[in-house]
Amino acid sequence: MNISYIFYALGNNAFFASRTFLPALVTALAIKFPEFIPLLDSLPITGDELWLVKDEVILGLAILSFIEELAIRNPDFARMIEEIDAFIKFAAILAINNAMLDPQVLEAIFNHAGTTGSTAMIIGVAVSAPVIFIARLRRNFLAYLRDLDEGNDLGLISLANWLENGWIFFGVFFLVFLPGLAFFVILIVLACVYLLEQYLKKKERQSKIECANCKELILPTATACYSCGTANSKIKNVGLLGFPKDTEAVDLQTHKYRLLSVKRCPHCANRKRDKSFDAQCETCKKYPKELGVDVKLYAEAIDSRLKEVLITAFILGLFPIIGLIATIIYSKLKLARPYSQYTGFGKSFLIRLITRVGIVILFVIQPVPVIGYLSCPAIALMYYHAWKSGFEEQYGLTK
Ligand SMILES: [Zn+2]
Ligand SMILES: [Zn+2]
């Protein structure tokens, strides 16, 4: 029995769960140019006559990989294909695993000749199906990251993209040349991701509290139960990333705006997915309007943060580079995100572009004495004004 093939085909699931075309491209390159890998002169997986290694196929895969990379950077697109994503990936890995499953391998697996094409297909499906489960695991994990860092303000989404690309690029090569060893490394990595996800889920469950009336589990930051509407008597404050703090909220109205500023429902404190400020909450079905919050007062609540952020930025300005990066993250979370998360895509695209150019300029200026010191407060002001004006325009708040 050709155990290399089984390791290879199963291991592939870990890469195709991440991307559809990149793992296929790297596989094709690894088989076409084995001379780039030192120390190895024979391939466990062979394929000189394979369709996969033809120039036009490689070129096509390269173009598709590039398009996919651009597409997944758009959160709207990523969400749109989320439902069918696992099945597209299944089709891709099935094509690759079946391409590798040449007649010799098939014979070796069953130790006799004359195995039919349909048997090959059944084996192909069996060794490719895990991709559907791993793709789901990845989706849940990314959803968690997106909740934490919508708009990529902390750079977590970019970091995840880079890690995944690196994992595919090195992993696929490794898998083609040393299927057995690579397979066990993959198992360990997947187990770690799974355990981490379970841990995060458990932590989230544990942080919930029981509704005094209906006993449903509600978020400690909620002002009321999402199910029966009973008011929460001990509302916990909400942090900049949406997690509950240890302190209790003093003023109900202030707390509602704070929830909205981290894109959470002012009633049940669950995540709001919609980009519109006035949108209905998907969990409790309430509209912000019926909860006594107003878009204009929201903007005022955010504006009142400016002084504190500017003072912090002045202090951070004393530290070169680190102070600058800290200011970027802090002012993004405190001033930009409360506005950007409710700003439509056309407008945000332009604002993102302009603020990025601004950041580059301010980075260059920072080492200059005296003026450079003002870079940090300038970053805070730039984010604040750029996003505030976009938000005000969208919600008709400009006088
Ligand atoms: Zn309740
Ligand atoms: Zn709600």
C-alpha cells in the first residue's frame, strides 16, 4: 500500500482549507522544479505527464491565486462567499488529489492491477472531504478575529493572511517531498488551532451571566436580556475591543453609546454586523432608534474623547517609532473606528487611502526635531477628522 499518497492527500486538506488556488500552484511548482529542493533527488509523488505541471495550467493558477488574494482582503467579499467557500475548496482539492492518484498509485494502494476510474474517484472524495471541516474551523477562527479587529485596525487580519500564505508556501513543498513527516506536523498544528478555538469559545461562555427573569445566558455588558427584555441590574463596562471590564457602568446612556462605539447593540450587547448605524440588531431585533439613542449624540460622545487621545498622543510622541505605532492603534480604536465601522464602503476606501498617505508622511517627519514631536498628535487629529467627516456626510450631520 502506498502510504505516501494517503499522507500526501490527507495533509493537503490543511492547505486547501485556507486557499483554493495557491496550494495547487505551489504543488505544481514543487513537482515541476524539484531541483530547487536540496538533499532530495527522488519524489515520493511523481507526475511528469501530469496536466497540473503544464505551463498554461501553472500560469492560470498563478493568476487565479493572485485574484483570490485580492478578493479575500475585502471583508464584504469574504463574507459573501463564506457559505459556499468550503465546497469550492473541496472541488479544488479533489482535482489535485485525483491528479496525483495515477494508475500506478492506485495499483499500489490495492496491490493489484485493473482498478477502475470510479474507485479512484471514491478514494479521491474520501481523502479530500476533511477540507470541509477544516475550512469551517478556519472560518470560525477568522470570524473571531474579525469580531476583535473589524477593519483590520490592529492588523490582526493582515497578520493571519501572511501566516496562512507562509504556511501554504512552505507547507505544500514540505508535503510533496516528505509526506509522512509533514502530515504529522500538520496534525499537530490543526490540533492546536482546534484547542485554541475551543478555549476561546469556553471563555466567552463563561463570561456570560444569567438573566434574572428567564435564565437565558446574556452578555455582562448588556443593558437588558436579548430574549425577554428584562433590565440587567449589574451592567459591566465595555472595553475598546468589546470585552467586558471588571468595573460596573454608572450611566446607562453613556454605556449605550460606548456599546455602539465598539459596534455592539445598545440593548443586548451582541455584535452588529450591518454597516448602517440605524440597522436592526440581528440578535434582539431592536433598532437603535427605539432604544433612545441618536446618531448626533453618538457623534458628540465620540468627539468628547478627542482631548484625552490628544494628551496621550503628546506623551507617546516622546518615544520614537514605538510611540508612533501606539498612537496609530490607540487613535484608530478610540476615534477612527467608532466612525469608520458605520461608514459605507465607497467612502471608506477613499478615506483609508488618504490616511495611509498621511501616515507615511508623518512617519518620515517624526525624526525631524521639534516638528517631528507633533507627529503623534497630528496622527490622532488626522484619523479623527477624516473619519468624522465621512460619517457626518453619510448621516447628514453636516450643518
Ligand atoms: Zn431574560
Ligand atoms: Zn441587540
